[in-house]
Amino acid sequence: MTNCHITVFVPGLLGPQPILSQLSSVDLPDFTALEKALSRADINPDPIDDAYAGLFQLFGIEPDAAGDYPAAAICQSVQQLRLDGFCLRADPVYLQADMTSAILRAHHELRLDPAEAQQIVDSINQHLHQDGLQLVMGQPHHWYLALQASPGLQTSPLPTLLFQDINAHLPRGESAADWRRLMNEIQMLLYDHPVNRQREAEGRLTVNSLWLWGGGHLPGKATQNWQQVYTDDWLLDALARFHDIASDVLPGTAEEVLANCQGQVLLGIDDCSQPLRQQDPFGWLEAVQQFQSLWLQPLLTAVQQNRCASLTLIPANGRRYVVRKQCLRRWWRPVSYTHLTLPTKRIV
């Protein structure tokens, strides 16, 4: 029996997507392979019901009392910045503001080069010096503040906020007013920054704010069962490397994963969740169909052929779906669209 067990963390795979209920049977997309897998799988309760928190739960990391996960401490450790104490992400972003809202439009999408990022960081540090703070750049889009103690903030994770109005997600807590004031001062500094003037002249998005999130102390390393992680998600990659687990980008085909599969292998695929955040139902349908053809169907075939002992789907909806060869013999379980049309928690 093969010792290949593949788990796919694929938030947003099952929606919620009410558009399916509005389509006639003739217009429904072909999700036969997906519904066959879901209908015949062993379905178990799962603590993961949120895309962002789920990344940490996959590695047994718990949030602090305020509900924040230590993304900053873990990422700076992987980037070997050696920041001590409480670490907070302070990332460059572009906010699109109008009279009533401010939409977070870009983070990595800013495509800052290292020289641009360092110029902005240096300017901000001249301002932060009076408060005894220093901004540290790990990568052009990953900036950090090291604090002696917890600032008592509750923050909202940046990966969940793209294309969202930030007004309901600003820092909260006992020192929130001071930090919001500091964020406003930095926005004023950035307004006429030379890097931003140049970027605007070239038709590129500017860095007009920082987003504070992911605060915490460096956690201990829990014992992990994963032997290999494949993902294009920078945070999942950092979590794997922090735990000394081999991590690589997603290969082009499922066959490349199967060719080297030994033990517990984790795939992180985030293509389905972004269209949901953008409220793009047709983009979501396309992403699900692509997942089905590129990953699910070949992996189900591998299970059928005994090349994969088990396939587990974790769609961040409070359930996990485990498919083994004997599960695929459950011909009496009807294939339907039930799993795709049930209302579930909104994936963020």
C-alpha cells in the first residue's frame, strides 16, 4: 500500500455561492468529479472554518487573547530578521478612498522594488524616531515593528481585506487611538513622498498607508505530521519553513506531486477564495472548474489506482472530506449539487 496521503487546503471551494441555485439544470457547470468526491467521501467535523485562521490551525498554532495570530513573528523569523519581543506587521498598502469608505486595493499588487521600499521605510523611520519606534523591511512588501511589549491591539489580518472597506477593521483595543493617530500621520507623510510622485507619474499605484496586523510573540514549534508543503501562498510557505518542513511552489500538474509523494503532503490552493472576496461568481465558477480538472480529477484517479492512499479536502467550512479507494465504491450515494449550494460561513 502506498504511503502517500495528500491533503488539499482549498478555502472557498464550496462557496458560499448562491448563483448555482439560480441556474437551470442545463446551465449548471460540470462539477461531476467534485460532487462525486464530496458525496462518497467520509465527512468529518473540522475546526477550520476560516481561510486565514485555518493556515495557523494546520500547524497547531492558537491565537492570543485578542484573537490575533503571530504572523509577524513567524514571518520575520523565516526572513532571519532576528527581531525580539512582540512583533507587528506594518505593511505598505494602497487605499482607494471616497467620502464614506476606504477600500484596500493593493499590497503585493503594488510590486514595490527593494529600492523604492527602502526609501519609504527610511522616511517613515525619521518620523517614528520620536516615538522610539523603528520600521524594519524584511521584503519589499513585508515590514515590521518590534515592540517591547504587547500594544494591547486587536487587528484584522491583511490577507482577508483585499477589496474590502477597512473602516470596520481598523485596530481596536486600549491603545487603538494612539496607533490610529500614528497611521494618520504616516498617511500624511506618504501623500507627497518622492517615490509616490514618481509612481503616480508612471501610472502605478502609490503607497498611501500602512496596515498594522499579525501581532504576537514567536510561538513554539509544534510537532508536525507534514513531510512536504506545496503552495504559492507566502504565509503558508512561511509557516511550513518556520516548522522546518520542506516547502515548494505549486507544480504545474498533480502528477508532479504524485511522483514524489511520501507521507503526509499538504497542498495550499487559494484560487477559489479571491473571486468570492471580489463578489465575482463567474470567476469563482471558473476557479472551481480549474481546480477540478487540474487537481481533483487526477488525484481521484490516483486514489483509484492505489497511487495515493487518501485524499483529504479542507475547504474551510467546518468539515473535512476524506476519500479512500473504498469510498469511491459507494455507488449508491447520489451525485448532486447539495454540497455546493448549502449556505456556509463567508470565506475570508
